[in-house]
Amino acid sequence: MQLPILKSITDIRRDAKRVFEQVRNKNEVVLVVKNNDQLSVVISPDRFQSIMDENEALWEELIMTKSKKQTAKELSYPLKDLLSGKV
């Protein structure tokens, strides 16, 4: 995992174009700070999309796991018993 590059808000104001080009072209992560307080994180569109895709996949996996746990608790019957009226 790549460590973020720290940039002050003053650095961003002074040379925003170069900072944003580095983020996009080199896929860098920039942590914007002011007086040692974290203000924002700047990432490339590709990295953002990658994070969103991974997040979506994790949510789908979580939903499937919960669904499997709920289904495991339910009673099940053979189809022939349901059709014959035994159940």
C-alpha cells in the first residue's frame, strides 16, 4: 500500500495544477493538511473507481453471507412432498 504524500493547503493553493497532475498521472495519494489537521484526501479517478468496485463487491459478499445464514435456519422440504400435499 502506498503511503500518502502530505501537502499543506498552502501548497495546494500555490501549485494545485501540478499536485492534481501528479495524483492523476502517477496514481499518488495526497493528504491535505492545515496546521497538522487532516482536511482531505485527493486520489485519482481510477483509484476512486477501484475503491468503489471493491466496496460494492464486499457489500455483495456480506449480503450473500447474511442471506445464507438466514436460509440455513429455515425449514426445507422435498419438492415431491410439497406437490403431493404431505407438507
